[in-house]
Amino acid sequence: MARLILHGIPVSAGISIGKAFFAWRDNISTLPRGIVTPGAAQSEVERLESAVEAVQNELTQARNRVPAELKDHAAIIDSHLLIAADPKLIKDAARRIQEQNITAEWALEQAVEAIALAFSSIEDDYIRERVQDVRVVADRISKRLMGASGCLKRPLQERMVLMAHDLAPADTMELPLDKIMSFATSEGGKTSHTGILARSMLIPAVVGVSNLEEHVNDGDLVIVDALRGFIIVDPNEDELADYTELKFQFEAYQKALHKECRLPAETVDGYRVEVVANIEMTEEVAQVLDSGGEGVGLYRTEYAYLSRPALPTEDQLYEEYSELASIMAPGKVIFRTLDVGADKMLTEQTLMREPNPALGLRAIRYCLRNIDVFKTQLRAILRASVHGNVALMFPMISGLQELRQAKVLLNEVRMELDRARQPYNPNMPVGIMIELPSAVLIADSLAQEVDFFSIGTNDLIQYSLGIDRGNKHVSYLYQPLHPAIVRSIKFVVDAAHREGIEVSVCGEVAADPYCIPILLGMQIDAISIAPQSIPGIKRIIRRTNMEECKTLLNEVLRTATVARINRVVKDTIFKQFPEELTFYSSLIDHDD
Amino acid sequence: MQEEIREIEDGLCLTVRVANDQGLHARPAARLVKEASRFTSRIVLASGDAEVDAKSILDILSLAAAKGTALELRASGPDAREALRHLAATFANRFREDT
């Protein structure tokens, strides 16, 4: 076998070097596509039904073996059980047997292709990929019809790189995971089950590898690069040496990340940044603490409103907020007031049928129109403020008047609490999100009337560049380092600091290893990111030099085009962390 | 804020809204099938011209209903009213298991 590189999609980071082993080599040509005598059709249907029943039993058993920590996995097997019982698949196949007098295997294949055709026009990638689930279930039924069972053709004696056309969750539950170094499959995409399983078990995996079955044989020596997404078949000695080294480095890196994650995020020249987390449920606090988060910089409060048919009561909210505040104390928790609308609608909002909800009655606008709902939440936050280090911020502020209206209501609530003799922290900090271009331009006035700013870059980028990131036709314009965005953030940070208030950045930009040095160069006070991004970003900050960040920022500010900025930033940052950055992907990866 | 159940030609109907972030993806669809299968009534989900069987996961997935989509739940049979109430709550709870 000659040396060969096969490209795929990395879904679970890591490197492995070992021998290939195919779980099962599919041989479609042996599928019996034949005609049966009209009298035999009924027994063919019965054969199909008993195969379906056997597969349902296998799946149920596999389902019962799923360990509790793999809840996602159990859910996938559940959906496979539903597919195995789905009238669209099984009844359709049975109908085809009777109408065409064909074998159960052929009828099943036709039923699957009919579903695949119906799904092929669906725009949603995730749902389109679910046809794969139908194929996997049908494949299992088909193998059963042909007399096979289980997923491995023979037991694994030593640790191998497991290869397959595709792996179903039920298949993977039968796998001896201690004997598997990594996974490679020819089917599957970013959301495939192999990825979910592999990530939860910390096994490297590459899926969607084109021509995997044609080019790899059992026993071939392969390198699986699940950092960048390819497989080297029959590697040369240099590659083996390089990858042995890279594998060692990556594993050491993962360990180091975890060990260091509680250290402060301080640059080598002593600039300290607070690193806090974005979360939306109280249960996520454990993950924040485990990954070295110093607090919660953005608590999205919508969940309580969207998860029940009726609005939450003040006491329900108070209980949720005070629990969160006391667990996180002395770390701070910033509650963002209700940000419903656009992609998170209350039932009454959906009934308004706004033509353009992203520019509609959402967030603070909705709250100022529904004062009872708003004041109930403000009361709950204020009451929770005695249980920890609590702050509050208003989302989507577009002008001074809106901010003042919100603050008037907050004051009314304070007076009501005084009258009711209920305790609250009178000095609880009050801030705002800066996520609209209008708020950027009047940041100097806004800074005089609040205690802190939090720049919501995800929305600021969309509103500034006039694009919907979820729209695939324009998503290429989602450019975090567009000169307008860099200048906007800088303008807000400077305005805040002139008034002596703190400013943080919450949004994916702050979790991007290439963008964080630019934010540091602006002297931001805090970043708020997803808990899982905290250890890696803290480590990068601790290896960064503030003076170099400032120099890079100045160069970026003098550069006119995004492509050029991305190039400059990539080259500069990559030179600083050539080893680390091989372990990351970036928002600015898809430029020029 | 709950919508009213309305009478239609051959049963009852109710408008629901997909509230969870992912839309009617595999897990929510699975949950919906399980809940719908508890009732004997014929239950369909309608979106625009498309009308699908609420007890078929493949049918539900084929709607590719994203977050925010309004769907009409129609039920006909002895337990139609209960079924609609129960399924509306399932939608409102964003298909969470703990309800």
C-alpha cells in the first residue's frame, strides 16, 4: 500500500497512530434483489417483521447498557428505536413486498431511498444528515435478514483504529472501547453520533472520510489526525516521528490546560483580565467552577420564561437567582434582564407576527412595553442580590432614554421593596449590553449613567454589518475583525475607561485565540465566554505580552481591509504560539 | 398566553410554536412521537401545505421545523382534546424530559 492522505472532518480532537480494523465491510452487491412468487409475498413480509423485531430487541438491550453519563447516546438509540418502528419505513417496505412481489431486502432498500429522496431537499444540514440514521437502522435490519448480527466481524485482540462505513450508537455500545484508539468513518458530518460518542469518551475521531473503504485495508498502518481532519495511510518515517511528537504534545497540552485553569489570566507583563462564563442554566455552575471561571459574566435569564406555559412567578425567579448567586459567591453573577424576541419568542410575541423580529419588539423594548413582567424580574434580581455578588444589565439598549426608563422602573422596585421591608443590596451594580451600533456611537453618554458595559459582539457584528449569520448566503460576511467592528469595540472601551467604568466583552470573539490579543490590546477588563473555552483562553492570555498586543492592535487599526487584517493577525499570533494554535480553529479561518 | 383549542371539521386543532433552539430535530421529534403515541386519536402536524403523522419520527423530521415555526396540531378521536393539551405542554416545555 502506497502512502496516501485521505481528508475528512475532525469531530473529536486528538491524534492516534495504529493499525486499521474495519468493523464490517459492507458488500452491497450481495443484497438479494429478487422477485418472489406471489404466494411467498406474505412470508417475505413476516420475515421482514421478525427481523425488525430482532433489531428492536438488540437496540433495546444496547439502550439499557448505556452508562448514565452518556445521555445523548441513549437519546440517539431511542430515536433509532422509533425509526425501526416507523410506519414510513416498515409499512412502506411491507407494501412494496406485496405490490411488487420482491424480497424483503430489496423492498427495504427502496423504502429507504424513497425517504432519502424526500429528505434530500431539506435545507437544514442536521436534519438532512438524519437520513444516515434511517440507513443505519435499515442496514441493521437488512443484515439481520441476511442472517448476520452484531457489528464487529471478529473480536478485537489489540488496540486498533476502528474504521467503518458508519457507526450507529447501538453498534458503538457493543464496542470494546478500551481496545479502540480512534474512529474513522466514511459517512457522517459535524453532528454525527460517532462524534458525540468519541468526544464523551475522549477518543479521537474523523468522519466523512472520502474513499476510506477503497483505500484502507485491515492491518494497514494509519495516522489519524483528528486535530486537522485527515488520515495518513502507510505513513513514512518522518511522519511517524512528527506525529508521535504531536500526539505527545497534545496530550500534555490537555493535561496542562486542566491543571492550570485555576491560575489567574494575567499576561507575562502583568496585565490581569477577569475571565467569567456565559451560561443559561443554574446547573452549569459546576462546569464554570471546574474550568476555572471566576464568575458568571452573562446569565441568560430567558430559560425560565420559555420552559413553561405560564410566566414564572417572582418567587420562582428569586429562588433560581439566589441559588445561583450563593453557589457562585464570592464570584460575581451578572443577570441580563429578559432578552426575548428574535430567535427566542414568548407565545404572545409570536402572535404579533412581526415581519422582522430581529429588529422588532425584543429585549428591553419588550420589557418597557410589558412593565409587570419586567418589574417582577427586577424584584427577583434585587432580592437575590443579598445572597452573593450580584449585578444586573439591560440588553439591546439603543439610546439614553431607554436606559433612563429602565432605571426609573428599577428605582420604583427598590422603593416597593423598602415599603415591604424586603432586603436587597442598594449598591448592586447596574450595567448595559452594548450590541447596537447606536449604543456604540453614544457610549460616552451612556457611560456616565451606568456602572459597567458588556459588549455583546455576536449581535454587534450582525447589526453593524447588516447580516444574519444564520443565513448561509451572507454568513461569509460575519467578520469579527472587520475594521468597523475593531474600531467600534475600541471606541466603547475608551469611552468606558474615560468615565472610570469597567468594560467586558461577551461573545465568541473573546473565546477566539486570534482575536483575544486584539481585545487585550484595547485593555478590556473582563471577558465572558462559554465554560469549555475558559481553560484554553486563560492559558493563551497567560502567555501573551500586553505590549505586543498593543502593537498588533495599532497595526490592525491602520489596516483597511478585512483580508489584510486577518492575514496580519494570523501571522503574528501564529508566530507567538506555533504549537498551541495547531490545537484550535478560529472565527477568522475562512477569510480570503 | 396559551392558545385556545378550536373545533374543525373532523376533530380539534391548536396552534403551537417550536420554542427550543434546535427546532424539531431528532431528540425533540422523538419526544413528540413518544408523547403522541400515548393517545389513540389520529394526530397530525400541519405546516403550510405539508401535513404529517405526529406518530412518525421520519414524518416529523421531514418538516424541518426550525425554532419559531408555527405548526397546527390536529387531532381526531376519543382523546383528541387531552392529546392536544398534552402535546401543547410538550411544545411549551421545549421537549424537556423532566415534565
